[in-house]
Amino acid sequence: MRVMGGQSSASAGAPARLLPWTGTGGRPCYLVGSGTGYVARRADEVEEIQLDMAYELLGHAEGLLAGTDATAPQLHFLASRLSESLEQVQRIAESRGSRLEAALAEARPHLNSDTSP
């Protein structure tokens, strides 16, 4: 299993997994391998934390925006955190979507682009 920064690569036909963190200079990191080792489990844990934080942040935003006394610095801080959270959730969705597509392609090898299900 390899963790790579910057480019995705496949090993022995296994799809590369986009990890929920970035490498040097904000470049994406990928995991190539079976997806059952330490790094995959750690990535699952980080994704779970990021999703939990996104739900908590939405609750905080709902509460802050329900009132009329939010200050500009509070709103700026909220918008910054929401932006960060959305970026993380987008990365998780991209990673999971790619893995789902690969799993579906593997499960239906008899279908090709010229054949409808």
C-alpha cells in the first residue's frame, strides 16, 4: 500500500482512494492498495470526524443565524469555518463516489458503455 501526494495511481487494479487530507502545498493525497490497512482505517476515522464537525457547525450556524444580534466578526468566522467544512465534505464525497463507481464497475463487468442496464 502506498500513500501518494499529487497524483492518483493504481496498483494491481485497485482504484486509488482520495484521502481526507492534503500533502505539501495542498496537493491531494491518494492511497493505493486494498483499502483495509492502517492508513485506510485512519482515513475512515478522519472522515467521520470531519462529517461530525460539519453537522455540529451547521447546528451552530442555525443558532447564530436565527437571531439578529450576530456581529460581523462572528459571521466572518462562521463563513470561514463553513467554507473549510464544505471543502472537507466535498473531498469525502469525491472519494466515496470514486470508490462506489469502481465497486459498481467491478460488480457489473458484463455491462459496457454501449449497453443499457
